Amino acid sequence: MRTCIDFNDNWALFLNASPLEDNTATPDESVNLPHITDCSLASSSREKTIAGIWYVKNLSMTPDMQEQKLFLECGYAAYSASVYINGTAILHHSGAGTLFREDITSYLTQPENQIAIHVSSDESVMEKTSSDPDYIGIAGKVRLILVGDTHFDLTFLGSDGFMITPIVKENMALLRLISYINNPSENQTVLYEIFDHNGACVASVTSSALCASASLSLPSPHLWNGTADPYLYTAKASILYRNIELDSVTIRFGIRSYHIDDDLGFFLNGMAYPLRLPSNKESCLSFQSNDTADVMRKCLTEAKAKGITYLNEVPAIHCATFYELLDELGIIASADLFFPSDFLMNAASQKDCLAKMNELIVQTYNHPSICFYGISNRILLDQEEEESLEDFRRFCSSLKRLDSSRKFTFPCLCVNDLEFAKIRYDQILNYCYSMGWYIR
């Protein structure tokens, strides 16, 4: 059985010294996660910045930890994180502000093990201007996850190892279910169960753990209908051996369909649905990346009360809590990745961006609120050359293999570029409040 342990309290914070290089270094303070700090001491000139900070904590081994596999899960690190156990580097993660996990079982060789996370400014994640947030730290929670040998894949791009694709056809929903499992065997099965909003099981199906995919039909589904009725189902996938549960994951999801008409706009579940954006400086969306779920809920509830139905550029949080709140409140959103300026001329940079976008797609796949993925960079808005366009086409073709159900957004400099953009991209056009016109 899976056990999750919060690992957020009493981390030693080092701002100006490396505890791995200097074992006499004294921590600046003790902090609880999530935690971020302003890394620019002169934001206008950027002459002084904190290049990196350290979080250090000891892990005392228990009998359960010695008998099972142990994974370290880390929420959004701004912007790049390296993890060390007992002084040994075990991973480096520079994602799209996304969660990451690692199997640390083999590194825990002592009764007391030192876990150190070095977080650094990664300029490749986002092109910054004086108006952009300039912080550093771990803005998500950290957990330890104990599982047996057979378990849902915890390292599949930071996802839950369980993806569900609802397809609406007339008065029926077809649910395509797929799991990613480590160490399955032929005498194990996967039980999929669908529960309604009240917790009643409305459908179930079983498949072999060796080929853990299945489909089931749900007649007369209750649709996720935006802010008017953001109805959510719950899906549970369980790995069973002779009716003994080895591992399970639970997700909430919504059943919805949408399309975009060139002349009439956005349609949700076959009905016209206006996408209303907040103003560029909307105060109700001014929360910070490490704010609690209650603070985020208050801000988003305020936004919904003001008639906002769509967030074109969500804050650079990309944490499950934020997207779960969007699902609950029925606010449609676009999850964006900002790519670096050398994207168009650097093959390594393009590969890195593709890896980050893959993480973002897989981790938001089950959220009905996400209808679009955005890839953009303000500095490149005027670089609409044929070579650039071909790079974008290849980039999106790769992403479509992972998620063909959603649209992708691109930056366009101004209204005069509409015809140019429409011809080159053959996509749908939509107005964006902060950067002029976007192509979808």
C-alpha cells in the first residue's frame, strides 16, 4: 500500500554558503515549505542577485522505509533544482515550474541521511524584464512516498501514472483509461472505478496489469460546464493481486467537449461560451506562487465573481492545487511555457523546451479547465521568418503526439500580422489582453 509523508517542516536555509562545501556553515534560518524569497536586491539594474540557495534536512529511517521503495516528491522549484543525498548528487531538474519525483531508495545508506536541495535562478526558463516576478525557492510542497515493488509509475514526467480521456458522443461519454505501472505481473489486475460527485460508483472495468488500458461508457454523463456547473467525477485506479490492493491513485476529472468557430468563437459542450479575460493588472489574481490553497481559492473565487471565465496566461505556478481550483470553479485556462531567446537557433534549447512542455502536458492532462497550451516569448514576437515558423510546426507536431485534443498558442506582434500569421500557422485567432493578438 502507498503511504505519503509530508516533509515540509524545519528545513535549514542557507542563503550565502554551501553546506556541502563548508560543513561549518551556519544556516540563516529554519523555514517550512513552501518557501520563496526575493532574489533581486537591485531589480532595476540586476547588479546583485542571489544565484542559489540551499534547503537541508535530515531523514531518519524507519522500518517501513527500509522495506519499501522511497520516492522524494518536490513541488514547483523556482527555477532550477538539484537534489543531493549524503553529499551525492542524484538529480537535476529544470522544468516548466512542474513537480518532479525520484526514487531515492538506493541512496539512503545510513540511519540518518542528509537531504539537500539547491535551488538556483535559471534564466533559460523565462526571459525576465523589470516587471516580472524575481524570486527563488521551493514554491511547492515536498513529500516522501512509500510504495511496494509494483506501483503506478511515479517518475513518468511527474504525473500520477494514470491518464483519462473523456470523449463526448451525443448522450454518452466514452472514457479511455491508461495506467503506467512499474513491475507488473500476469497475475495482477487493474480495477478502474468511476464515482459521481456524491461518491457513488457509477461505472467500473478491470484490465490486466501487463496492459493497463481500458475503456468504458458512461450514459447520460453530467458535463463539466464551466463556471455555470463545474461538475467533477472521481476516478480510482487500483492494482490488485488476489483482491489485495498493492497500490492505487485517485484523480478528479470533468467530462466536456469544446470547439472553436472562426466566426462565432468558443463553444463549450456545443453551446457558445464567451471567454472573458481579467485586466492586465487584475488585483484578484495577485497571489504569490507559495500561497496556500485557501489564498488561491479566495483570489480565484473573486475573479469568478467578477465574471472572469478564462485565464490566458496562468501564473507560473503549475502546481496541482492551482489547477484543481480552476477545475472546481469552472475557469478555463491556458497553461503556458516561456521558451528562451535562443530557441530558434539552438537545437539543444529546442530539445530542452520540448522536455519541459511534455512535463507540463502530462501533469495537466486530467484537468478539464486546461483547454490550451501556450508557448511564447515576448522577445521573439517580431521574428516571423519562415525558418522560425517551421521550428514552431515541428515543435507542435511533437507535442500533438502526447495530447491531440487541445490547441496550442503562439505569440503574434500586432493586428497587422494577422493575415501573415493565419497563412503560416493555419490556426484560430484570438485576442489577448497583455500581448496583442494570439494565434490558436
